[in-house]
Amino acid sequence: MRLSRLAPVLSLALASAAFAQPPAAPTFSADRFGHEVAAAYVATQFMALGLKPGGEEGGWFQNVPFRSGTIVGTPRLTISGPAGSRTWDNGSDVLIGSSLVEEKQDVTAPVVFVGYGISAPDQGVDDYKGLDVRGKIVVVLSGMPSGLDSEISAHLGDTKSAMAAKHGAVGLITIPTAQSIKQRPWQSMLSYIGRPSLTWLDKKGRPHEEAPGLRVGALLNTPTADALFAGASRSYAQVTAEADGKRRPKGFALKTKVRIERNTAWTSITSPEVIGLLPGSDPKLSDEYVILMGHLDHLGMKRDAKPGEDNVYNGALDNAAGIATMLEAARAFTESGERPRRSILFIANTAEEKGLLGAAYYAQNPTVPIRKIAGAVDLDMPLLLYKFTDVVAFGANHSTVAEAVARAAAKMGVGLSPDPMPEENIFVRSDHYEFVREGVPAILLATGFANGGGEKWGQFLGGNYHHVGDDMSQAIDWQSGARYAELNYLISRELADADQRPRWYKGDYFGDLFAPGRDRAERPAGK
């Protein structure tokens, strides 16, 4: 499961510069080699199970082209205004990522504070109302205002950069609140320094941009944020006090200007999605597809390991367990003696930990027509450290996928629970979300908090998650792994064999946003 939204915010591969750049020379790395060995293993398993190749050009793979960007030298941020001018180097009280659109940047612009930076009038929030941010750098509070549905809030928070670009801003600066500092202290954020940023390239070799026109970005610590508000009608302390008091500070123009200077070196790499196909048996439904997927990548090697220290991020639960589940479900389908009515695509995604990039590339460049994808189930980080008795289907409440999950869970006596940790924004942090954005009803299925699960989740997220300790030495409950695989098989079977494909519920926020005009279902009473 990918890190929080701060990672892509820091990279901010955002610009509308000309693309007439000569292609960078291909590079070769141990990380890429390791992933491709794993991809080849999954492909051989697909082949052994009797699946058909579902990738490009009749093969098992869809090779995703990426551009990687690494900071050259030391980026700087300068604030000028009533209190004079001061410059901060990257890694002091400023964090600046690399650009994947402009190799050399020197951008200066006036600054406007825009509250949380959310423009969603239909949700009662419009932080840009009455503000002119064209050609300016917007300053946004970290996190989200209270009072919104957790999944809608997570989605809106994930689109802050796109909202800023839509309003004509050229940059975005994020400033902390007391709550965000508590969740992610500044010292922990410094681990992002030096990390390469990554985005996928389209068929013409252009970098994918979530926010075209937004050229620069930065994350500030409290001292720098204070300087940003020098001479303004309200101070940084005043607006964050409002935010921490569960209110929504209104935006206003600041008296300062910001200059951001940075240079980036680019390299080009490719990494494969692995795709297996089980053709459906029904002549009328076999050209529709259910996707069962999990991400194959993890974090690679630990950069700051001491001599003799374990330096391998194994990712046993995040997400070797998800890939193993997918393979086991595929085995169950092929050995059942009864092919599903709809076809099933089994996909091992790449670059999930870099921002759901492999899934995003596939969802926007699918090997089958996107409108023919009936639904998707994502297997990411099942916590197999206890005997789970309930599961959480993130995203299921938006469509009739929920009914398929309920039927499958009932067959096994497994309970269904609501999101037990909405503050983690899980809905936007795994690969299913990229299919939701293309109008496909999709879920992420996680083991739940019942029967001691809450304690185990707390221990894992505060311990081995994204650490070298996520390995086979953990007390993995293999029987729970088998139950999780069986449940996912049953859910996929329900979706594939149903007379009617999954439908968004009438009036659902995500269905209306991403799948307008498509057939809808009535939401069951009480759901």
C-alpha cells in the first residue's frame, strides 16, 4: 500500500513546458532487475495455471514507460516581503521534490492563502471563492476540513494540485497544522529528501500530469510558514488555530512573494504489468471482464542501512500476500471445472508504491475496452497475523459490488465492517482507486478489526509496515491466508457469474463524478 498523499505532493511533477526534449538514454538498475524477475515468476505461474496472455502484442506483459527525476544540487526557496528576504535550502525547513516536466526551474510569484485548497461547492466547501490565483502560488493547509464523508474527503484531498491548476495557479505550497505535525513530525518528512520522483509517459512520450500548468511545489515547516504570512492581515498561527479548532479558515492574499529554484536530472525506465486472462464461458458475457489484481512492487533496498544490517524491504504482507492470494484465486478458477461466465483478468501491478502508477497506466491504456471492464477487486496488504472474522471492503458502498461481497462473505460466515480507520484515507491509497477514476466499480478488500484485528493493525502500521521487518519471520497465520484467498475467489465468482454487471448506486458521488450517464441501481435501504 502506498504511502500517504504527501509523497506525490512533494514530487509535484507539474508543468506545461514544451515536450520537444530528446529522449533520455535508458538506464539499468538492480531494483528494476529484481522487479522483472518477480514479474517473470508471476507470468510463469499464470502459464502453468493455463491462463492466456492478457498483455500487449499477445504477451504476458504491458511494459509501462516511466520518467524518473532526481534533484541536482540543492533546491532553494526564497520568501520576500515586508520582513525582508530570506532563503532556505532544501531539507532545512523546506522540502522540495523534483520536476518531471521542466529540468531547470526558477519561478517567482505572489502568494495566496486558500485554506485547505478544496473547491467542491456540492460538498459545501469552496476555498477558492472570491480569490484570484491566476499566475500565483497557492498556500494550502495540510489535511482536510472536518465534516465530510471520509472517502469523499480522501478523494478531494488527493486532487488539491489539480484544483489549484484548474484555477490558474502556477505552484502549490503545503503548510502544516498541529494535527498534521502530530501525525507526521517534520523529522520523519525529511526521509523524502533525495527520493526520485516518477511518472508514466503516454504513447507520445509525454509525462502524465495530474495538474497541468502547476509548475512548482513545496512543503514547509512551521518557521518557514510563519515567514510566509509576514505582514498579512492574519498570521499563520491564527489560521492554524482556526483549523485545529475544526473551523475552515477563509483565504486571502498574502504580502509575500516566493521564489523556487530547482534542477532535475531525468532518466527513462520501463517496468511491466503482468496480465493473465481466463476467458469467460458465456457467449453474451465473455466480452466483459472482472479484474482481480494486486501490486507486485515494494520499496526495494534500504538506503541508510548500517553495515551488516538487514537492508531489504521484503514486503511479505505488502504485498507478496496479495499476489499469492491472486495466484491462489486463479488456481481455484482453473481447477474448479467451471469457467466463469465473464472473463477474468489477473493483473500484477507495478509502481503502486510510487503513487499507483502502474494501475493508472493500465486504467488509461487498458488491453481491453475500459467500458467492458465490469468491476475490479484489489488485493493489497491483507494482514494475515490473526484469525480474521470480518473484512472491510473499501469502496463497496458505492455500487452493487457491495452485494456480491455480502453474498460471498455470508457463505463463509465472515462479517462485513465499515472503514475502521477513515483518517488513513485508504480508499485513495491503493490500485482500485485508479479504476474508480475511470468509472469502474472497484474495491479494496482488507481483513477487519474484529477478533483482535484492531490491535494487530495498530502494531503493524506502527511497526513493520514499510520497514524491513515485513518479512517471513512474522507470525503469519497461513490458514487465514487460505480463507482470504477463498473469500476473494468467491467475490470474483459472484461478479463474473451474475446476470447483471456491477452498477453504481443512484446518486452516488463517485458514480456521478466518474461514470455519468451509465445505468444505475437503487441503493438498498439502510445502506
